[in-house]
Amino acid sequence: MRFATVLAPLLLTGLAVAQNNSTNSSDVVTVMVGGTIDTPNGGIFQFIPNNVKASNGTVVRFMFTGMPGNHSITQSSFSAPCTDLEGGFDSGWVSIPNEGVQPAPEWNLTVTNDQRPLWFFCKQLIPSPHCIAGMVGAINAADDGDNSFDNYKQAASQVSPTEVDQTQNGLVGQGASASQRPSPIPSGANLFPDASAPAGSGSGGGSGTGTGTGDAPTTTSPSGATNILATMNSGLIALVAGVSVMFLA
């Protein structure tokens, strides 16, 4: 299948780069956002890799390669894995169609405090809460002990669907920050940086690719941002059905 062929080398690249523990400020750690029905260890609802190490000054580059997908990178806490952290970072939603897009949108997050673990999740609710399904990640999490990544992921799986938070935060978070929203946003992809922002309040254009801390204007409602997956073609229906079978197996 075409998407499997495209994704395979990207996964290998992401896994290799994630081993980087150097203090060089030019270091980049790559994380894939979303997968496909055929992606091992979680299908479409996962970050790949989901637990990375990154020193101060390292850029964690999130690449929206999942097909189809509508995902976010939203900072949370260990104690509330599917709730946005007050003052935390947030990429906003990025939707990718069934066939994918080229180039893939990227979101660059720079680590500013490597002495604390950084926790994040996808706040998408359609077709079911991605956070509960396992779409959570960490930067500099402990490998074992009470506050390990495995325990964080387990706690997320037990969150009630009604408790998954969709609050929109900014680009500057606790322990890491970004300077702009995901970009580029090629034809076929969509960015929902802040569905509640009034038209003209941001610093970007109508495409939603504005830079800085302001949010680009958008006419999409919060429900539109979360329901975009529901409007994709029948290929997604088959995809979701396959995921359901995989979870029940």
C-alpha cells in the first residue's frame, strides 16, 4: 500500500534520531504524529516514538505523517494525562487526508528545561478519544519507577471520555516552547490553531500558518475541528472499523 511504503522510512528515521542524547543545541529529535491502520503498536493513534530524550536546546520535530489523521500535541501532566496543563504548549489540530500530503506539516518544539519530564497527548475526540487509545508521549520521562512513561500511558487509558480536555493553549509551554504553528500546510491539509479566535485576531493569513504567539484567523468551530475525520471518505470508515477490531482482539 502506498502509505505504508511512505511511512516505513520515516519511522526508521524517527527511531534513529530519537536515540540522540547530545547537548549540541543543533540536535533534532523527530517524532511522527499519527500512524496508519498497519502501523505496529497502536495503529493510527500514536506518536512514534512516544518517549524520547532531549537536552536543553534540542528541537523535537513533530511531523504530521499519519494518514488519515487529525491530531494535536498538547502538554499535560503526569497526574492528569488527558487534561491540558495550564500554561502548557499546544500545536493546535492538524488534519491530514487519506492519501497524505507532501511536504508533511512540521511543528518544532525547543526544550528549555531538561530537568523535568514533559508530558503530552492528542486531544482529538473523533472517532474516539485518541489520548485514551494510547496517543500520549513524553520527553525526558523516567524509564522506570512510579512516574515512568508506561505508568503515564496506563493512567491515560483509564480516563473517562468526558474528561478529555480540548482547551487551546499557546506556543510557549512549561519546559519547552515553539515559535510558530505547524507549517507548511499544503493543499489537502488543514490547521485549526484556535477555533475560538475571532477573525482578524491573529498574525497569520487565512491558511492558518501564522507565526509568533498569535493565532491565525479561522472560521472553523471547535466541533468542526473535531469532526473533520467524520467527514472523510469511506476509506476512513474501514480504517476505524479495523482499529476497533484490533482493540477488541
